[in-house]
Amino acid sequence: MPGHPPLLLTAIVLAGCAAPALDGTAPASMGALPSGARMSPGGYLTILEAPALPFPAEPPPEPQAVDDFARRTSSRDPAVRAKAWEDANGSPAFQTELERLRQVIAREEPDNFVEVRLVRDPAVAAEFWFKREAAQTLARYTSDPRFRPRQGGLNQAELARLQALWVGRSGEGALITTVGVDPFTGTVEMSIAVEEAEFRSAAARRGWVLGPELKLHFPKPRLAAFADPALERYVRLFPRESNAKGIQLLAGSTGRIVLEDGCFRLGSRAAGEQGPLVLFGRDTQLALDRQNYLVVLGEEGAGRYRIGEIGSWPGPNGVEETDPQVQALRRQCGGGPIVNVAEPHSERLFGLPDPAWVADYARAKSLTYREAWGVVIECMERQEGRGRRSIEARDRCIDQFN
């Protein structure tokens, strides 16, 4: 399903304020339990089921443009699809010659050849990069003006050494999650699992030189586990990963996350059995929504999942027994398997169409974006009434390019 990673917003919590927050959550009431909850003998909450989160009353922001390339490459007309790919990557003959040249030059010029880069200005062409004497070197292999010489960057041996250095270091202490090296500039781009001060301190202890060629991406400061501190008394622990992820695998899992005597678990399908314990993502928070149900907020600061409803989450996600949060979970809730649900999503809301789909639908049906959103949501509600859920309901009402 198309979409873009959400922006990470810092949630502002006003302690003691009675008004709902802008993200649709509300502060915990000091008098009443969360909706659908009961107090266990141990003094913690149990929530075994909850209704699904409602569809949002307001549509997400309208996209500025619909991806014309994606529309063309998804066309039912084979000729339109082929023309779109040719406009983007060149003709089949161009691609064949490009690949032939690349193989020959990489073999014959291993100390000088850097890499090939496609450009579109406006016609498709290819830049062959060399460390030195770029024009003279390329001229030995082709005079075709669609292939252009460029000078700079790292040869294959230099690139391999730099990659090996930082990929090797990524296994030390789980500090680095992803490594990429740009052969044209020599820039090493890395996603870091911990915040900047912690990483720089750990790097200094290891003797790593953090030079100007490094482009480091640090996670934002971690938000408090509880959007309202009053919720902390209801659970034994809201367990979250200590470090940020670099790559999120996208295989889907579904289930019902419940709260049993203050411990979060997957609901068991067998009577009398407890499901596995649950670990949440680093940037989740626990809050109450406007209907007073216990909800998990995602990194964008809005309610994504209501404890007790059917949910979905990406994965599979690992569980590190050395993680302090996992160790705390063991102390509070015992042994047995743990499932890392990362940032769970309401199964119902997971099926919402991408805003670009709705914008395209609006254009196709001569509607405003808001009108098109309302039509699609009403259709999905009707489909739910017929027993269809989430993506199945959505696909009866809208598809990517209508």
C-alpha cells in the first residue's frame, strides 16, 4: 500500500488540564477507570476487548500532486506502461548498450571506474564517473553522446573498504542500524539507533573517527511512555524498545493486544491460556482517547491502536533479551515468549486509503477532495455492515488509480 513515513511530532502534555488534546487523546480521569476496563485483584487494569477506533472525521491533508509516473506505470494499457518506463529509463536499446558498457568498463578500468548514474535533462542519458581522466577514458569505449564522462568519487576497492569498515562497526553494540555509501561523493550515510550524545560518547570510547564524510541520522528524543502520567498507576509496565529501528520489515501480523492484570499480551485463542507478552516500539506512548479507551499513540502523536481491538503491525521484529526494557518486562510480567508489535495499528484504520488515491478519485469523479473522502468512508462503512473488514472493505470502494 503506498504511503509515506509519518513525521515525528513532539507531543505536549498539559498535566491537570481537563480539555482533550489536539491529537484526539484526553488526560486520564482520576475518578473513573478507562472504558471497558476492570480492576484486577492485584490493583492493575484488565482490558480484554474494545470496539475498533472510529474512522477519522477529518480527512488527512490533501496531497499537493498525484504521482503521474505511478499512474502511467499502473495503467491497464500496456503501451502506456511501456512508454512511461521508457521515458524514465530509456529505450530497450539504450538500456542494453548501457549495461554492456558498464560491464566492459568495470572490468577494464577497475582502479578508475566509479559508477554509472542515469540523468534526465530532459532526455534520458547516463553519466559514467571516473576518478581521473574521465573524458579520455570514456572515449576509448564509446562516442555516443547519450553517455557522458564525469570525474570524482570512489573506485570499487575504495568503496568496498569503506563499506566493510562501517558495516563491521555496525555489529558493535547495536549502535548503527543501516549503512550506505555514495560512490559519487564518498559520503557515508548511517541511521543511528541511539540519540546523538550517547552515540558520540560510545564512538569516542571505541576510538572511531567521525569525519566530515559521515552523514548521521539520529532518532528524535524519546517521548515519555505515558502521555498522561496518571496512567502509569494502572499498568505494571508499558514496555518499549530502548533503541530506534533502522529498517522496518513489512510482513503483516494481526491479533488482539490485551491487558491482563497490568501486563500487555496477545489475546489467547485457547480458553484459560495466556498469550505471549508484548513489546512496543521505541516511539509509542500510552494515552486515553476521547471515548476514554486506552490507546497506543504512534510516533506522529495520534491514536493508532485501542487496547482490546483487532490490530495489525509490521514485522517480524526482533526481541533482544539484553534490552533493559525486555529485562524489566521479565521482572514485572514473567517468562515465556515476547512478541514485538512495534507500532500497532487499528486493523480498521489500517485499511484507510492513501490520500493520493482519494485525490485521484476526486479528480476522476469531479469532486472536491473532502467530498471524495466522505464518499469513500461511507462506502467502507456499508462494506463493514456486510461483514468485510479493513483492506477488503477499502478495495470494494476505491483502488489506487480508480
